[in-house]
Amino acid sequence: MSSNLVNDAHDLKLRLEWGQPGFTIVDVRDRHTYNHGHITGAIQIPVEELAQKAKTSLHKERHIYIYGTSDEQATHAVQLLKDSGFADVAVIPGGLAAWKNVGGPTEGVAA
């Protein structure tokens, strides 16, 4: 695993604040849940479409951070991406709730 991957939502928020945007945040929840509230700048790809859409939607050179309805769902998504040839992929532990707890920016109707 790359040393540039973060350990938690706080580390990821610091990376944003320090102007290190060389990463992509992927929300693997369904569209309705995503529209209700998500991490600002996250792209939504449902977990069941992830393997199919990853090759055209994501860049293999970028670090990719995944969150979903649970860490288990996110871990499954990380494995799908790794199986598709993406190396720098990690879960955002605690997902959206952890992101909100550290004051990370969110968008959506409930944000």
C-alpha cells in the first residue's frame, strides 16, 4: 500500500486543506442516498456498477478513497477496484459520518 494513502477522514481532510488534490473520492452508495448528502467533490458510482465503470471513470494514477453505507461495503468496493488493476485504493473509515465529525465539507439536500 502506498504511503500517500491516509488513515482516516481527518488525514484526508488535511490533505485537501494542504492543497494535495491528487486523489478521487468515490461514494458507492445508491444515487438517492448520495443526493441526500455526500462528501463535497465525491463521485457516485454504485458498488454494483463499480467494476464496469471504473476503467472509464477513474484514473489508475490517482489515489482513490472509497466510502459507502458501511465500512464493509467500502471494503468490498476497494477489493473490486484492486481486482480491476487499481493499486492506490483505500476505505475512508467511518465514511460520511466520520467525514462530518472532522468538519469535512459536504453537499446534498441534508448537507
